[in-house]
Amino acid sequence: MVMMAEPLFRAVEAIEPERDKRHVVLGTPQGRPFRQDDAVRLAGLSHVVVLCGRYKGVDERVAEQLVDEELSLGDFVLSGGEPFALCVVDAVARLLPGVLGDFDSAESDSFHSGLLDCAYYTRPAEFAGHRVPDVLLSGDHGKIARWRRENALSRTFERRPDLLTAAALDQADRKFIRALSGEAEPEAPARRTGKPRGRGAQAAPKETS
């Protein structure tokens, strides 16, 4: 079954008749994978319409004439685009002001910074013989922040190393990743000994007998 073009055109135009005021997204296995960057970008638009196909999809004229971009949840096939639409709406809505009680929680999510998120713990400090890392109970905010960063780097290195190529990493991050991979630290350039000659300086003449 393929969905007809006319009902989809009429539905979208009923939602927003002005073409330049809407951004239409079609969920399809042929689309580019949906990423956190897409959620951030879509959250900045004023009017996003998500189209859901069914079974074989939609009339190609919908994709050619009505849709602004095609996105996919991944390399698998669903019977319909409703789960895709639900995921896109949830990922985008949580980035809008007022949706989350604390927007900082969204900024620390996996993928938002280019890395997987760090591990989180709650009470009690010890459960079934397993204790929360001591640094998280130390009250030292600087050490806690560094532990969380290194934990996120470790998780990304182990589970999704492909993300590290595009992540924003500082010198301390790169040093930590080199340690994880067993790479040796680059050697510092050898220091010169002795006094360098000035420009145009001439060597002292040799003694003659």
C-alpha cells in the first residue's frame, strides 16, 4: 500500500497554507539518520510538520514537492512512521523553553555535547555491596566535574568511538583518551644546550703555530 499524494498535500496545507512558514519532515528509511543536531535545529524553527508514511510509504510526489527533508530513525523498517514522529517530537520538544524544569539537564544529555553522557547515581551511597564513587561524595565540584567528563569520555571511547572524531575536545580530554588507548605521550622537543650564535656571528679563528 502506498499513501496517496492529495490527502497529504491537503492535510499539510490545512495546518499551514504558507509554504515559507512551514518545514515538512518525512520519516522514511531512505532518509538521513536523525541526530541530536537535527533536534536542536528543528527546535529553532517556528513550524515543523512531521509526516508519517505507512507500509510501502507515500507517493513520490509528496517527497519531491511537499517535503523539505527526509529523516530516518536507523537502518531498520517499521510498518508506519508514527514511532518516528513520536521520537522526533519528544527530542525536539524537550529543547524548547519551559518543557524541562532545568534546561541544563538537556545540555548534559548524551549526544548534545558530542559525547555519551556520564554515569549517574542516587541514594543510598552503598547498595548490594556497590558504592557510589567517592569523588561524587567529596563535595569538590571541580573534581566532580572532571570525573563526569572523564567518565563520559570513557563511555564514548568504549561504546561509540566514532563520536570522538567530531566532539569538541580540549587538551586534557585528548590526553585522557590517549591514556585510554595506551598511546604514549608525545615527546617534548629536545632542548638545545650552549649559547646560540647571533645572526651573522663568526666563529673564533683557530690558533696557528
